[in-house]
Amino acid sequence: MGKQKKLFNFSRISLKTNKIYFGGYGMSKVDLSWKRYIMPPIHPEGWRFVAIAAAATLLLWVISAPLGTIGTVLTIYCYFFFRDPVRVTPAGENFVISPADGIVSSIREVVPPEEMELGDKPMTRICVFMSVFNVHVNRAPVSGTVIKKHYRPGAFVNVSLDKESENNERMEMVVETDKGVKIGVIQVAGLVARRILSFAQEGQRLTAGQRFGLIRFGSRLDIYLPTDVAPAVVEGQIAVAGETILADLSVKGAARTGEMQ
């Protein structure tokens, strides 16, 4: 008998890099190293905060060991807050991807802000609440062109209070897909958040999952969809920026229901 055809490649472990790879069936190499979990890269905006925290920590160690310990913990947290892990975005021209890490806190039909120029009829709004422990790098929900961008100054009320947070500081953006569907995205500052950063500009083309902004220290992202599109998530579900599919623009119907277990 001739040699049997090799059906798949077994996983292998690189002792030099401490990475595990899986092969076979056309699977790409996936990095499962400990660094991806414990030491992800951080956003460039975070380096100066980490440097300031580290410098202050050195002074605190000179003054007192307990104070130095507290400073060390805060420095580690600062690094942790600005982490910017790699994400794998599902491919699909009709997918609406979560722009933020956090909990889906609300799914309602509301009229979008007038400045977004999305009309005066209700749209489906999905709110993703980010705590101070979530990744705060924001990613584009769809591939398309930024056709509108508007900054609105305001207060810093707890974003979990829907009505009270309507006057919070926010950055509003509208992305139009290649099929002409307009998706609204709003970065809302929270009780602790004091700075909204948006790197996308009007006329710029974004790809789904691309980094477009950052909010410092707790906030919320609102996504506005056409009312006939069925949300693919439910309230209370955890969303991952750049990965969780919030909706499929080709799927129409009512919102899904879920049960906490």
C-alpha cells in the first residue's frame, strides 16, 4: 500500500516563543500565547498616562512603601485601561459589528439627534455600556464612508441613567455603507469620562472593526439602525468591540429575546 494522504496537521508548540499554533483545513495560525491575555498592546494615547503614573509611583516609593504599593497598582490599572487587544472581525458586508466592549444596556426605538440628519422618525438604538474595566478603544461598526460628524459639549452624568444622560458630552458620527444604508454611532461621555477622542474625519473611509476613537474612563456607545433591521443581540448580553455582530442588515424582523441563566 502507498503512503496515506495526510489529512491534517497536529497543533504544535513553539518553545522559543511560547506560542501554540493550529494547522490544517486551511486554518490560519492563531496566536494563543500568554502575552495576548496578560500583556496586550496599549493604545498610543495611553503611554503618557502610564509614564506619569509610573513617575508618581517612584516618588511614592521614596516617601512610603504603602503609598508606593498603591501607586504601583494604579500604574498597572492605567496600562490595563488603555489596552488595545487584537480583534478578529467577522467578514460580511451586511454585518453591524459592536463598536465597543461592554454590556448591551438598552435596545429601543428612539428618534436620533437632529444634528445627525438621520430624519425625524424613530430608529433602533442599541446602547453598549462600558465600565472602567472594559477596553475603551472604539471600532467602526460597518465598512463605509463617514458622511457626518458632530461634537456636542455637555454634562457628565451617569450614562446608565438614560433620560438624565441625554445632555452628556458626545461625539456623533454617521457612516454610510456602500449600499447606501446610514448607521449612526455616538460616543457618550460618562460620569467619570472626561475626554472623547475621535480620529475619523468626514469623508474618510472606514472598514468594519477599524479603530476610530477612544473614551477615557467609562462611557457608552449608541448605535442607530434602520427600524426594520432585527438586532442580533439582547439586553444584558456582553459585547466585544470589533467582534460581536449586533445586527445583520439583510435580516428583517423583531428584536430577539433572551433569558439570563
